[in-house]
Amino acid sequence: MKRDFYTTDVFTSTPFAGNPLAVVGDAGDLSDASMATLAREFNLSETVFLCPPKSEDALASLRIFTVQRELPFAGHPTVGAALLIAELADMEPTAGQPVDFALDLEVGRTLIRIERASDGGLSATFTAPRLPVWQAPAPEAAALASLLGLDVEQLDMEQAGLYSAGTPFFVVGLKDRAALGACRFDATMAERLQVMDLYAVAPDPSGNTDRLHTRMFAPLMGIAEDPATGSAAACVPAFLARREPQRSGWRSLELCQGEDMGRPSSIQLGFEQRGAEVSKVTIGGQARRISQGQVLVPAGTAQP
């Protein structure tokens, strides 16, 4: 038994940059064990399985697996799968006329907008199905500095903590871009501190307040470092709103990730803020299809 698959680089318009993603089609009859096996075989940060929709107006349901576990929500699989679905369905948005549809994720129904980007390619933007919330304080500064291989003076601990928009991340500010590049994540200490996923955020060296630079480390999930992480980006609005509660209104940011891995990525983040509260979050970006073919499904792992 075989299934069609595709690989695509997400949060980039350039091939072989961004975050690689595998997408397996017609996966509704595959068991959890089969999906987990195939995700390990592709050995990418995430693999998406396209299944029949759960809600009446959705085009598909997405099951998202890392090499170690299933995720209820992740950003680059949502953007990559949405753009692939649009491409395979010959959706043709034009300037000022986007195409809208819904996808079902384990975390909930997710609205997608496909638009024509300025370079002629397609971009996908989704509304986060859950709003980001603060969940717990971060470990103390000395422990975090040791975890990241930095000096305490290189950290900006204001509102550092555990945030979640469906998948939890410790979000930690750094003083500058140089500190971000100097991070050397200690997986052994991460296990001792029970820091499963950490998103480090630094200001742009030019002083552009509409751009941030980020890195994501998750070795306990089997991801030493991720080139682009939409689910972590979705946590940033709550982090920023707690730091700047005097702001109100819509804010648009570019999150630059993957630069220190040689896979530069651009995540377009939008959010509505009213004081310290966030009422809406959108994540967007482009993708480029890299390969397609058929993959053998492990014997005896399909659902009856």
C-alpha cells in the first residue's frame, strides 16, 4: 500500500531555505502507529497527514507528527499544507481577491486565507485557533543563562515565561542579536529543568521595531533547533503584550528565524492587542514545493 507525498520548504519563497515539511495525502485510513512510523522515516521536524474533514465547511483535517509525538497545533505544517492544498486544487487568488477556506486541526477549526504575494507566489495566512496565554514563570535567570550558554547580562528576563497557543514554549528575551547567535543550548540541562521547548527572541540590530530575530530549541522533542516555528510565533503576542501593556491596536511583525542554521525563514505575525490582552493572532508566509512521490505505508498499520 502506497500514498502520495510531497515535501515543501515553508516560511520562505526560496528553495532549500525555510523549514522543510513532508505532507502525506489520503491518510484517513492510516493508524496512529503508521503515521508515527512515516514521520520517523521522513525525519523532518514535522510531517502532516491529510485526512477527511471533521467540520462541514473544512477542506481537510491535518494530523501533525514530529519524530517523537503528535502535536495538536503547529504553524509551519498548517501554512505548508494549506499552500499545497491550494496549489493542487488550482486555486487562483488575484490581487484583492483572496481565497478563504477552513482546515480542521486537533486543536480546532482553523481559518486559512490564500493570497497572491508581491513576487507572484502564493502566501497563506491562518488565524490561530487558540489565543496565546501565559502559563508559568520561566526558570531563574542564572539557570536560563547556563541553559543557553550565555552570561546572565545577555538575557532580558522581562515577562520571560511559559506561553501557549496550543503548544507550550518558554519564551525568553535576549538583549541583542549577537546574544541570539551565541546561544549554545544544553539538552542535558533542559531535561533537568524540564524545558521541553524554548523560543529565544532578540531585537533587530537596525532598530526596526517591526522585526524580531528568533531561535527555537526543542531537543527533548527530537528537534535540536527548528528553522521556523509558527506555533512558537503564535506565543509571541502574549509575551509582547505583557511587556508593553500600554499598546493597543493591530500590530504586524516579521519574525526572522533559521538564520543561524543556514535556512533563513520569514514568519509574518499579526495580532490585535488591547492592553495586556490579545484578541486575535494571525500567522502567514510562503512555501516552495521541493519534491513529490509515493511512500510505502508500513504493513498492518492501516485502520480497517
